[in-house]
Amino acid sequence: MASRCQYCSAIETIQHLFIDSSIADTVWRHFADIFHITLRPLEGFQYRFQTWRFSVGSYKINTDGCVKDGVASGGGIIRDSSGQCIRAFFSFYGDCTILEAELRAILDGIILAQRLGLSVLWVESDSTLAIHCIIKGGGPWHIQATLRHIRHLLALDRNTITHIFREGNQVADLLASEGWDRRYYYEYSSQDLPRRHRSLVQIDRFGLPTVRGL
């Protein structure tokens, strides 16, 4: 039997707790006043709760590419089936397109996982174009070598690649931005992962959702 809100007796869903209820509305308006934020009206606004998906029986690789001011970087994180971080990385790619950055981050993540002796990989990227090029083919000539390398590595074991919305890919997004800021390649172990990164990993492990506007 579904639990009900103690204030209004509505069914106590996550959507009700954080968006629909009068209590949620009061809290959002309170902090909007403090930080001088204009709240968007919800009429006609569609949303979806996005959570990180666990990788039962496989290792999960989330990657992301980043381009700012014509300069590219990438990053990614490898986690076990319980969501624990095994290794994370960021890299600097220099002058290339966002598609190249997304593909190079995917390739870096797979190479790192295989260097660590991990198999049965589930790769996630928030780039639908990169995934389409890997699975369906196509794309400009200068990415073909990278695509062939990715396909070869994915075919070595029971590996797969799927799309995830950006809201569920926040750790990789943060790492890609860090690669742009630092402009070199670096790997984090689970022990030296920065606090902000660890917090996002824990949010994913606990299955806490982020809201995606549609």
C-alpha cells in the first residue's frame, strides 16, 4: 500500500515530495528569495526523474567530452556493480570537435578498464551522436580510426554501450571539465577521489534522482 503525505494525504511519491506539494513550493520559494532566483512556472513543463543505473554482473564506465573556446577535454569513471568507484580519469585533447572529444573519452575509459584487467563492460555516454556512430557507422573521415578502435575493444568481450541523459552522467561531466581546467591526463583511485566527486558517486549509489526537463 502506497504511503501518503502527512500534510495533504496525497500519495507520497518523489515527484510529490520535491515538486508538487505545497511544502515543496514553500521551500523552493524560500531559497529562491535568498539567492535571488526567478522560478520558472511549471504549467506546460514536463520533467523526468533521472537516476544512475546499476550494472549487475558488469563494470560500468561513464564518460563525457567537453569543448570550450574550441579546446576539448574528456573524463570518465569506472564503477563496480555496487556503484563503488574503481578508477576515474580526466584528459586533455586540445583542438578537436565535441564528437571527437566524446569518442576519445569513451576510448580512454575502455582502455583504462582493460588495463585494470576488467571485463564485461557497460559503457554509458550522454552523446547520442557518438553512440550512433559507434553502433550504426558513419561520421566524418577523421574519426574513423577511433571508431574502429572502440568497436574492436567492445567486441572482445560481452561489452555494451548505451545512452544516458546528462543529468545521470554528472560525475563524468565534472571530470571532463576538470580535464579542461588542468590540461593534462590524470587518474584518481577510489581513495583519492575529491570530495565533490565522491558526493556525486554516493548520490548515484543511493539512487537519488535528478530532474530532467523535457
